[in-house]
Amino acid sequence: MPLQFQLYMQVNPGSVHDYLYVGVSRETDRIISICAEHIWITEREDTLFHEADYVPTSRYFSFDLSKLDDLVEAYTGYREYKIMTHFSEEKHSVLTYHSATNECAKDYDIFCGYPDRRAEQLAENIYPFMEAAKNAALLVD
């Protein structure tokens, strides 16, 4: 089920959090950081987001985190992850998660053209979610 994220806009150009917009929802600890080049979904505590650098806008957008979680879990076997998607022809995403075979979280690149068909399909499946959030933030139709 989609969650409603309130859009915050950066007002401090000296902010260390390098995103023009951030989506925040009271229903989750994850935030969605958005700029024209990419989108990053992570736990709020893992970012450099400081509310003082942003102002809440009156705009909201829907994002189905549970569907994204399902897609990522079907590929990785894990529901705890961070993801950054680059808006490019390759639909390149970087998934960061801690698998049982690693001592700590590790980055995994997936994109269209990736040799593993499952990874390529995941990149195809998640891209529309990310693009819709970017378009909502940047007011693109």
C-alpha cells in the first residue's frame, strides 16, 4: 500500500545533504532524497538530512515502499537495504544490504544490460517507482 510522503525543499545552500528535495512520511523511518540526477532511499539515521536545512512544502506524493521491499526481497532475500537509482538510460541502481555471506553491508550495482537477468529485471521493475517520485518532486508530467 502506498505511503504519503511530504515533500521538503532545501533552503540552506550550504547544507551537507546534497538533495534539493526530501520526502518524509510519519509512517516510516525511511526518507526519500531526490535530485534531478538520482534518488536515494535510506533510513533517516543514515543520512545527513537536517530538518533545519529544509522547509516543508504543501506537496505530497505517494510511494509504495512495501512493493519496492517485495521486489528487492525477491532478488536479495533481505528487506533491509538502501537504494540509490540514477536517472540514466541504463536505469542504474546501487543496492546496499548486509547478506549472510558478508561481514558488513555491501554495494551491489544493477542496471539494464547487467549479465544476470534477475538483476536486470529488478532494475527495470524499480525504475518506474523512482522516476514517479522524481517527477512528483520536480513537478514533471
